[in-house]
Amino acid sequence: MAKRSAKEWAVRLLPLLAIAGLAITFFALGWNRYLSMAMIREHGLDLQAWAQQHFWIALLAFVAVYALATASTIPGPVFLTLLGGMMFGPSIGALAQATGATIGAIVIYLVYRTAIGTWLRAKFAADAGFMDRLSRGVDRNAFVTLFTLRVIPSVPFVLINATAGMIAAPLRPYILATFLGLLPSTFIYTSIGSGLGQMIRSGEHVDLPLLVARFFWPLMGVVFLSLLLPLGLKLAQVWRARHRASLA
């Protein structure tokens, strides 16, 4: 395995440094205050009206903003998801969020894969140790593994993006698993967001405690995805393996 020069490393690591710089700039300029419940209370109705008047422009703008937020690894996307439900409704809002998040996830994946993923994968193969076996295992079951991780809301989204890039996971199942795995929990959040407009119009002071109280059972759906669905997927996988073994 050929060694890279310092110049080659600098070129490959530049996108990672750019992402880190974007995140630092985001907080330094105070833009993080726009990803909050206060932003939805103050500007949500105006953005909802704008989306109704200029649907396609608003939809493309929302996808672009969500992709940028995902690619820059900044916190607070849950508020953008709620806003998407408020602007476009549950179904379109969920599809828009999943599209934007998937585009941003692809960017992060490619950045990490280009910077260190290809080098690490070659190193793993040369060592022929645990990490090589792990990477090959992910390759064999890439969609199932990544989909299971994506569908669990408690697993950090950014961590999956970076790890998949660092072990050079197959790109096509990564994209498909990301988009489909986001939809269940995203639809729950956009469904909650779609009800925010009426709550704000009625004069209610919308905050997180009120949302938890008002939408307790939909939020329990997120808990279900985090706890029970992975167990169900694992049991289904075991059953399929035993069924195939019985037919062999």
C-alpha cells in the first residue's frame, strides 16, 4: 500500500476541515438560534403561507437547506423537520426531509470516504484482522445493517454517515437505506409539525413540553422505533436464516 505524501493528505483532508469551519462559523454568527422552537413560533406561519403561494420554490429551498444543515453536521434538524411538516404537511414534508437529509448524508459519506475511507479500507484488508472482517460483513449485508441503524432515531445520524464513509461501505445500499430508514420517524415528526400552525394561530405558547403532552402517543411511536423495531428486525433476520438452513 503506497504511502501518501503530506500534500496528498492535505488535499484529501481539506473537505473535512471545510465542514468543521462551516460548523464553527454557524455557531460564531449565532445562526443556531434559528434552529429552535422560537423560530417556528415567530416565522412558521409566514413560511407556511409562502410555501402555499410558491410551492415548488419553497420545496426546493427546504430540501437545499436541509441538505446543507445535514452536510455541515450542525445540530437542530428536528426543528427543521417540524417546520417541514408545518409548511408541506406530513407526507410531502417527510419526503422533502428525507431527500434533503439523504443528499447531505451522501456528501458527508463521500468526504470521509475520499479523505480516509479508501486508505482505511486498504489498511484493513492488508491487516486481515477484525476490522477487515467487520467491513466485509457490512458489505454483505449493507442495506439491512444501515437500514436498521437509520430507522433507530436514537443512533446519531452524523455518526452513521462518517462511519459508513470511513469503512467505505457500498454507496448504493447506503443511499437507499438512508432514505427509506428516515421515513418512519420523520413522518411522525412532520405529522406533529403539521399541527403546529393551528396551535400557533390559536394563541398557544408552543414549546417542547407542550408538544410532548399534546403528541404523547405519536412520540411513543419514535420510542417504538428505537426499542422494539430493531428487535423485530433481528428476529426476522434469525428466522430467515433458520428457514434457509432448513431448506438446504
